[in-house]
Amino acid sequence: MKNNLLKSIFITGFLSVAGNCMAQDGTLDVSFGSGGIVQTISAHEAFDMAIQSDGKIVVAGSINMGNYDIAVARYNTNGTLDNTFGTSGIANVDFNGGNDDASAVLIQPDGKIVVVGRAQNSSNNNSDLAVVRLNTNGTLDNTFATNGKFKLDVDGYAFDYALDAELQSDGKIVVVAMAGTDMFSKNAVLRLNTNGTLDNSFDGDGILKAFSFASFNISSLHSLTIQPDGKILIAGSKNNNFAVARLNTDGSLDNSYGTSGVYSGTDMSTISRIYLQSDGKLLATYSHATQTSIIVVRLNSNGTMDTGFGTSGKVSTSLGTPSTYDFALDLAIQPNGKIVVAGSSYSTTTISDFVLARYNSNGTIDNTFGATSNGTVITSVAPTAEDRGKAIKLQADGKIVVAGSNCSGSCDFVLLRYQNTDGVSGIPESNSKNNIKLFPNPNRGEFILEVTEPGIIEITDFTGRIISSHETKVGVNRLSENIPAGIYFIHDKINNAIQKLIIQ
């Protein structure tokens, strides 16, 4: 009914954070764990993190069970372990009795948890790439692959290791992996169906083997992201330097991107992370053992450097502290376009601290961030140990969560949460050019968009991740989204307006 039409969108923020509004962005949130820090001794090293629609935090890595197993821990919103998950909040998965670990974790729209990594053979120490799917309570999902576990030995290679994964809009899982005689010799991209079988529509057999950037000395794949049109962006190194390639939906190289399908930079890179902005531009951060600064680059949608970002598309930030090695390993994009990166700063080869930095959308450092208002934050969990920042995510209330490890001999899972009111207040309001009317709102995933001119809209979550993309026609457009309850955003690409979408 027209009486149910919402004539304005909810831009008032989240009232639940009102008590924290005076806290400086980038300071630890003392309501989380102990003074903003959670340390889980029973787990080992953490590598990636995801946040569920209910705000619970899922961390993936390894746990010492005599040999190392894949470990997935789930935390409540206050930082305590969620005892409804796994055993006392931690689920562990063993493949072959060897050392297994996880490198990336995803949350499906139905709440199931996908983890990728490696499964080591205890007999010969060779490793296979591994994918695991867990039910919402942490048990193995027996509808996926073989009793919840997918394992692949690529052409008999000794070193296969899945490093990153993304979900397509149809639920299929795309994975990038090392696959060769050692960690740098060859790589693979594979796609799994929703039941954990290889998708034969991708490169003929579900796996693009021996992938390499052309004319390479050492080529490796680290991360990926998927465009709304289904094309796949994969990042790694070419001639030891940061590089990105774009694949068509069938796994073939998209020659319209960069130069013959590849962008190749000039900075050495051993680890990288990439994310798409809502406008199709690609943000990346990467690291190498010779780096003494945080690096962020932005590429246009055609694979060229975005000269409007930083200096000719690149930002390099020195922390100004005695350092042997500074780097960022992950980044998050706020709804207002600001960029937050997380990593580590090493004062010696064995002592490091967690690092955060925030940038404005044009790549300049955001001096409103951090207690010292210089755009960077350094946090020490243990002064004489290695604090390793690995993953960063934004909560629905804008707060920043960083996952990583504290290592001194052995390692522990570490979570840190920081205040970030700008992550909420920066949501652009619907403007006078907005041609979209949304109702009902809130809804249960079925809603109507009434538009006055045709266009394209994207639905994103609070981190800026694109959930879906739709062409809209003039008049009534009925849409259905099978996504978890939570706060999402509808981005009108034509008029650059944003509306809040509330799924109950």
C-alpha cells in the first residue's frame, strides 16, 4: 500500500552506540573483551575473520591438537567465546593426521561457514588444498563434498594450499591456491558447486591449473574478488611484483583488462588483498619483506592505475617509528568511502605491534583517526612478542574489528575492537536526485523499488561488499534477496544515491 511508502531513509545511525559517540575513532573499545582486546590461548594462529549478520565474529586459523588442525572460533559481540558453537566456542577439523590450517573464511547467506586452507598428509608431509563447510553450530555439513570436507591434490604436486575464496551470487565457491612443487612454482583457480563438487563449466573441469601471469620469474596467487557481472579478479605477483588478472566467468583470461588481461605493478609483493569499491574500482594492499611502509593502490575498472588516488594511484605511508618491516595485510571500505587497513609494524625481526591506518577516499591520510590524530594507530598486545594483524572487518555499528595472533614461541588468537563512529555517520543521505522509492522497509527479503527512470542498482552490506546487482525499469520492480537479517544498502549507480535496506 502507498501508505506504507517510506518517504525518507533511516540516516539517524544506530542509537545503541550513542553512549560511545564521544570516543575517538581508532581507540580501543573497552566494552569488548579486556580493554578492547580478546586473546584465546587454546587456539593457535588466526589468519582470517568474518562477521555474521547477528554480529557474532568468526575467526579461522589453526589449533594445536598434537598436530595442527583447522580451527574456527566464534565469538559473541562482547568478545566471549560462543559456547553454542563447536566445543566451548571452537570447532576443529582434521583431515589426514598431519598439520592442517585455514587461510580464509566465508559466511554463506544461510549462515553456513566455508573455510579454505590446506590438509597435510602425515605419511609424506605433502599438502592438498582443502575446503570445509560447517553448519551454524560448528559441526561438519555432510551435504557438502565428502562429509563436509573437500580435498584436492593438484596433479600430484607436493604443495597445494588454498589461500582465499569468494562466494558467487549463485552460491558457487571460487578459490585461489598455490599448487606446485613449492609455494611459488605454480598456482590454481577452481570453482566448486554449492554441494562441494568441482564445477565443470569453469575451464572445462572446474580448475584452472598452472595459472601464471605471463612472462614471470616467480608467480603466486594470494586473493580474489568477484564483480557483479561474475567476472573474477585474482591478485598475486608477476616477476615478484604486485599483479592483478581478470577472468571471464568460464575461467578464460579477460583480455579487455589491463594489458592482455593483466595489470602488473612495480612493487615487490608476497602477500596481497583486493576489494571492489561500489563504483567498480579495485583497492589493494600488499606486503613484502623489504617494505617499511603501508601501501595501498587503486585501479580503475579497466585495470589501469587510478591517478585520482594518492600519487598516480598509490599511497605509501611510513609510520615514523623505528622499524625493520611495516606492512598492511587487509583492508575494509567504510560506507562513506574511507579506507581502513590493518597489519603489523616490526621494531625488530621478532617484535611487532598491530597497526591500523585510515585514508580518505582520495588516498590522503585521515587525520581525524587515532588518539594522536595522525591517521594511524599502533597497539601492542605483548611488548616482547610478535603481534600479527591479519584481517579487518567493520561491524554493522561501524566499529572496527581486527583479527590476528600474538606469537612468542607459540601463537594465540587475538581480536581487537576499535571505536569508529565515522563508519556510521558517514553514510551518504539520499539526495534530491534520488529516483528510487523503497517499500516496505523493514522487510523479510521481498520488497518493491519504484523508479522514475531506468538504471542499475547494487545491494551491498555494511563493509561495501556487493551482494547483488539489478537492472531496474521505470515503474514497479519487485525484488527478492535471500540474505541474512541485517542492515544493507541500495546504491543507485546512476544518481549516486544510497538507501538503507533493513532485512528482518
